[in-house]
Amino acid sequence: MTNANPSRSTPSSNIIQRLYPGILVWYALVILALSGALLLVLAWSIEDLLLREARTETELFAKVLAAEFNQDLMHHPVSSWDEAYHEFDRLYQEYAALMHALALKVYDENGYILYDSQAPERVGQQDQAELPKIQRALAEQKTVVRLRPLRPNEPLTRATSARRVLEAYVPLPERFRPFAVFEIYIDATPYLDASRQLQVRVATTLLLGMLVLYGSLVLITRRAHLTLDEKVRALEEAHQALVRLQAHKANLLRMVVHDMRNLLGAILGYAELLTTPEATADARERHRWLQSIRQAAQQLVAMVENIGDIGRLEEHRFPVDLRTVALHEVIPEVLASLGCTGSDARCRVLLDADHALVRADETLLRRVVQNLVGNALKYADQGAIWVRARAAEPGWVVLEVEDQGPGIPREHLPHIFEPFYRVPGSSGPGTGLGLAFVKLAVEEMGGRVEVVSEPGQGTTFRVWLPESSNETNSV
């Protein structure tokens, strides 16, 4: 079977190639969408968490001021609102720096300003805009905190660079009911800056994590793509091999039927000549006819045996008896059976007697040599045929059969050992089973076979067989 060509594309692999960039884009879009959603959720969660902490601290600060004010009133009662104003101012100056307080206002239950750290001139005025929030704090008797931006016309805007403030309304109780409300402004900038810094760190970590995830997905997808492409190529090559095999079997069937018809026709033809009463052939002619019948029958038997033996070798059911075999004895006998005697100038044998012992099945080995030499005789009409046996790499003996025939085109070499395969345009007889048998038989004996050929320069088959030492032979 041919080796896969990595550069060759198939319809299925082309589909995978087209889908692969789309999968990567889909990964990127999903990860971007997921990252954006996570960033939004985390940004909101972080800001909400820090602002919740800021609200808690603001509420605590307001309660501390209220408690301190009531404590001072118990020990140092004030007789006028002027004294109360100064007490508020003292408390504010004492605690403002601790809590990033920007301003403090004190309202009575009707919304009149009792103290204003930023605009003392407004003391005694009623603030209608703040009245609903004041009344809510008094009614619920709990601190109300909200985050809001500073308005351009506020006095506080000119006194600070803060853009957003936490505004707390704290009821100031007197005995059993609240009688006033603290309005405290806390700079939200430190909390918002901390929120942004934390958001940046979290976003950076998240983006790096997403990049790592994307890279991992790309690598996993790439590996899966390559594996899938490999499997698809293997399946398509197996399918193509099956198609070729079916075509070869169909060709074989046609050739076998054709050859059998010719051989059977020859047998029947000569048999009819022999049994016809009117035949006037002499004994010598009759003997020649009988020899032709015998040769045709032998060819039929050999054809059937080859088909059966190849099937058993492919399924490893062929009985193999491995023992020491002397090539310098087997090769001359096989050549003689093929008509290559010492007087034939075409057949030349070179044997290394010291390394002519191999570990093989003698019957299979004889058929291997017979197929290779017979193949060379069949296709090399002119020129010498060399049969060599020599030592190769340690532990191996190589048997070479070289002819000076027309050679085999390079594109057909990978298929030359496939069952039923014949080089297109070859004129010699045969079913394409001989070389397939050679390869399977050699591999079953633990060896390997290779072919080297160039058109017009002949062909060389090399069979590598395990070496058997003299000690093994004597045993």
C-alpha cells in the first residue's frame, strides 16, 4: 500500500481546513463575550462591595458624632443655639479628618439649618429640598445613606476636588424622640479609586486567564484537527486501497478466467486431437500433445495454489517450518528447474559460501527464488540475470535477483507487491500474484523484501533473511 502524502488534500480534509478558522473565531468571540460579561459583573460587584463598606463607615461616623453630641449635652448643657452651633463645630473639626468628611449640616425636624460647616450664613434658613430626606430619617429613625455626584452650584464643589460623595442623614435623638438630623458628606473618591484599582487588577488577571484559556483551546483544537485530519486521510486512503483491491480482484478474475479458458481450451483441444479416430499423427506428435496437456494442467494447479497460499499467508495460517537452509544448494537447484543451467550465459550466480546459510522455510524459500528468477526471465528477454547471495548487515543475508529488462516506472513501485497488481502495459503472462506471494512469504519467515528499478535500466529485487550460523546448522 502506498505511503500517505502529507501534502495531498482530500475533500474531507478540505472541509476540516475550512471549518478550522471558523472554530478559532468562534472561540475568540465566546471568550470575548464571556470576558466582557465577567468584567461587568466583577466591576459592579467590586464597586458595590466597596461602597457598601463606605456606607457602613459613614453611618458609623454619623452615629459617633450623634453619640458624642448627646454625651456633651449631658455634661455641658447648652442654653442657646449659638452654643449648640459651636459644639457641633467642635465635634466636626475633631472627627472630620478621621473619616474624610467634607461637610456637616444639622437640621431640625422642620428642615431649618442649625449648623452648616461650609455655609454658616445659611444657619436659620429652611432647606425645602432636603426636607423629604430629613423627614424620612426622622420617621424611620435610622440612618439613610446615598451616593451621588456633586452639583456644580453647591458650595462644597468649590471646596473639594471630589466628584462623588456619600451623603448620610442621621437622626439625632433627644430622650425618646429624634429632634434633629445630621447630614454628613463623605468623600467617596478613596473608595472609588480603590474600586478602580481592584477592578484593573481583576480585569488584567481575568484577561490573562482568558488568553491562556484561548491558547489552550487553540492548541487542543489544533491537535484534535490534526488527529481528525489524520484519521480522515487514513480512512480515505483505506477506502482508496479497498477500491484498488476490488479493481485488482476484478482484473484478476478476468485474467484468471481468461487464462483458465486458454489453458482449458488447450487441454480440450489436444485431448480431442488424441481421441479423434481420424487423427493421423505419429507417436512423436502425440507425445508432444500430451506434454502440452501436462504443462497446461500444471499451470492451472500453480495458479490455484498461488491464490490459496496468498490467502493463508495474509491470515498467518500458512505452516512455516524455520530451519537452517543453504542458499548455495537451493539456488542452483531452482535455476536448473527453470532451465538456467551452467551452460546458459544468461543466468549468472555469485554466492558467498561462508554466508549462504539462512533461517527459513525451505519450501517457501524455493518458491520465492523461483518467482523472482522466473519473473526476471519472463520480462527480461535479453541481457544477463544475476543471482547473488552475500552477507549484509550483522545477522542478515541478502539475496539479490537482478535483470537487465525494461525496468518498472517509479510510480508503480509502491504497488508492485500488492496482490493482483500488474504494471499497466506489461506484455508478459501472469496474474499479479507472484510478487505478492514473495513479499508475504519473506515476511512470514522474518525477513523483508525491497525493489530498485529505473525504466530502461533493469530491476533488482533484494530479499533480506536472518542469518543462520554453522553452529546452528550442526545442531
